[in-house]
Amino acid sequence: MIISLYLYRGHCPPLTKFTLHILYLTSTFYEKHVLLKLFSTFIVSHLIHLSSLSLSQY
């Protein structure tokens, strides 16, 4: 999971990372929970997309 986060960070522009960080810091506990769920869903779909791309190349 940490590796996927690291890979995602490479594709994410610094400004977006900064904005997400500010949003995360200013959000409430419930909002953090929702944000983390959305973020993990996005990472999973992104990884599935990447793996399907790499599979289609072979």
C-alpha cells in the first residue's frame, strides 16, 4: 500500500498534493474518513488501470 502511494505521488502535481494536504488538515474526523475512502478507491482503480495497460502490452 505504501508503494502504491509512493507511485501515485509521482503522478500527482505538487499543487494538488498541497491542496489535498490542506483539505485533509482542515477537515473533521468524519470528512477524513470519507476522504481516505475516496482516496483509497481512486488508488485501487488507478492501479487496476495501470495493470490492465501493462497486460495489454504483452
